[in-house]
Amino acid sequence: MKKFLLLLVMVIADSFLLHAVAIQDSIDNVLKRLDETIVAKQKYHKLRDQKITRLKNELGGATDLYKQYKLCGDLFSEYLHYRADSSLYYVNERAKIQPMIDYPDFQIEVQINRAEVLGIMGMYNEALRILEGIDSKKLQSNETLAYYYHTFRAFYGWYADYTSDLSNKKIYLDKTDAYRDSILLYSNCQLNNDIVLAEQKSLSGYPDEAIVLLDSLRKCDLTPQHQAYVNYTLYEAYGAKSDTLHQIYYLACAAITDIQTAVREYASLQKLARLVYEQGDLERAYRYLTCSMEDAVASNARLRYIEVAEFYPIIDKVYREKEQQKKELSRTMLVSVSLLAFLLMIAIGYLYYWNKKLSVMRRHLYATNRQLVTSNQNLAQTGKIKEVYIARYLDRCVSYLEKLEQYRRSLEKLAMASKTQELFKAIRSEQFIRDERRNFYNEFDKSFLDLFPNFVTDFNNLLADDGKVYPKPGELLNTELRIFALIRLGVTDANSIAHFLGYSLATVYNYRSKIRNKAVGDKERFEQDVMNL
């Protein structure tokens, strides 16, 4: 049993939650539609102005008094909740035509018209004086009689809304209820009777019955005016139940109809503004009240203007305070953003400065790296040269010592054999030295060309066509090439070159000068260019 009760409670709670979510979604949608309708308000006003213009044109061309009277009545109705002073003008026009038409109710109808428009304009004393001056017993038509009681009910309703004294308000509300009973007795329109009956049930403490009746009416094919009345009465019924969400929904529906039918004298939107304000939606409340104020002023509806004016300063103050807070927040944000932008500019400048400095450092580092690579290559090349020449020098020294040893033994044999003449001949001969020097140069040429195989070609690229130097067939290098081969190896001293090649100092100078003069480029840098080959 406990589990069943718990399950039942959960089901009921879920149903309430789903209902609350559903009504909230409906409210969001209807308020969104209302916002869109308010934005398009001028379009609906334009449509009503076009209709009024057509009626005026039709009135200008009418010759029949009855038709003129009816058209003035139509214009009175069109202007009544749109522009009250224009509505009063057509009441006066109707009053001019009425004596020429033999129908008693028309005179009283004009008086009721005048009382109705004066009540909307807030001229309650004048309206009451007119209504009290009418002898209802003279009315022959139930329709006019219902209109008379309806106007009286509306008048005491306005009075009740206007007065702040609770005792007087109760008196006016009681009179309103009394005239509501009279309307039910004489009205021929069942729809109007149902709306008035629902209003009566709602005020008598039976809002649920009123809601059932009004919901059934909403399913009928209603005119826009009746839609607004039904929705507004539903708002009052749910007000009796303290159901704010449904009040908001039905007031929004009524307000949409009011604006779409270009009604400016209404209570729905300003009452809705108060409710949404209490729900915390300040911006919407401000927009609704602003729209209500504009329409109340344009329609010359004093009561509606007073209703808006009572609440507008409260919302306006809160709204302006909120706007001021937004401005202060925006100002703070602007200052903060400006400060951040300034700091960012400083940071960008600082980064730009260091970026440029880093770029210079990178260029220097790159140049240094290039120099280092070149130096490493030169060192590697120098090391290779040293390795090759040291190895060949050692090999050459050993070979030369062996030859000297062989030469000594040959001389020793001649001496021991007492071949004095042949001994002196061998000692005086330079053939041995020539052969060794030739072999030495040949060995040098081979070693050098192993290290620099393109030397001859690269060297001649530095010379003019008529000055190019090539070795003879069978030679690896000639004297000129050998001199500059030594310069390429870093031996630039003329004495060292002359000693190495076995030439005089003047001969070396002549060779160097002759070749330098045939250089293609800068002659002063020729030997440096050779060293860079």
C-alpha cells in the first residue's frame, strides 16, 4: 500500500511538472509572438487608417440620411478605441443627422455613444450626467437597451478602476455587477451573454466554472473583438485562482488581438507588463509599458494613460538604473579593454623590438656559422693537405735516404776498386741531382692534383683567354702553375718559393707579375683569389 501511494504521488508530481513545463513553453511562444506583433504595430495601424479612409470616402458620397447615420456610426466605432476625439467628432455628426430620421431609439443611441466616448476620454462626470438623463423606459429595442446597460457597466468599471478608496470601489463594483445582470436580461447575443456570465462567475467565487465556459467559447469561430474579451476574461478568472502563469498567457493572447486589430485603448498590455515585471523580465515590461503609453496618448484614453502612468515611473526608474549599471559596466569594460589594448600594444612593441634584435642576432649568427663552416672546411682541407704532404714527405725522405745509401755504396765500390777516374766523374756529375729534383717535382704535382684535381681549370678561369696556362704533354704542372700551386698551399713568400723550385728570386717575381697582369678581375686580389680556389 505504501509503495502504491508513493507511486501515485510520483505520478501526480510528474504530471504537475510536465504541465508546468508545457505552460512555460506556451508562455514563451506567445510572448515571442507578442513581441513580433508589437514590432509590426504600425502595419496594423496603417490597415485601420485605410479602412477609415474608405468609410470617409463612402460617407462623402452618401446621399441617403440613414446611410449617412450608419456610416457615422461605423466611423464612431472605428475611432472609439483608436482615437477618441475623432470618435466624438462623428458622434456629433451623427447627432446632426439623427433629428432628420424618424426613429426614437436613434436619439438615445447617440447619447449613449457620446457617454461611451466621454468615459473613454476620462470625462466621467459628463458621461454619468448623460447616462442618468436617459429614460430607459423609452427604449423600444432590446439591442439598444443592452447597449445602454453595457455602457453603464463599463462606466462603473472605469470608476472602480479609477478610484483608490476601497469603500467607494466596492460600491462601484456592486453597481457594475448589477448592470451585468441587466445585460444578461436584455442582450440578444448569446456569445456576449456567455462572456458576461463567465465574468460574473469569476467575480462570485466560481472561477473554475468560468474557465470551463470560456474554454468552450475559445473553440468557437470568434471575431477578433470577442477573442480579446474571452482571453481577457480568462485572465480575470485565473486571477481569482492566483494562477499567474495562465494570467500571463491569456493577457498576452488578448494583447496580440488588441494590437492586430489596431486597438489603442486597452488594458491587456499594461497589466501584462506588471506581471512580467514581477516575474523578473524588466526589459519586456519596459517595452510593453512604453507601447501602452504611446497608444494611450494617441487614443486620448485618460484612464489607460493614468493606469500606465501609475506604474511606468517604477519600471522606468528600475530600467534606467539597470541601463545605468549596464553603461557603467560597459564603461568599465571599455576602460579595461582600452588598458588591455594599451598593454597589448606595449607588448607588441616590445616583442617587435626583440624580434628585430633577434633577427639581427640570427643574421649575425648565420654569418658567423657560415664563417665557421668555411673555417672548418679550410681547417679540414688544411688538415688533409698536411696529412697528404707529411705522408709523402716521410715516404720521399725514406726513399731519398735509400738512394743516398745506394749512391754511397756505388762510390765506395769505385774507391775500393781504385777506379779513381770513374769516381771523380761520378762525383762531378749533376745527373743524380737533376733526376731527384725531377722526381721530387713530379711527386709534388701528383700530391697537389690529388688534393685539387680541378686546379688547372679553376686557375685558368681567373685569367684572360690569351693568358691561360696549360702544362705540356707529359707534364702535370709547369713552372707557372707550380708557383701558384705553392701560393694555393699558403706559401706566399717569394724566397721560399724560389728556394723550393730552385730558381732565383727575380725569376719568381717575373713569373708572378706576368701571370698577375693577365688576370680577368682585380689584379691586386688575384693571388688571394688563387688561395680561395
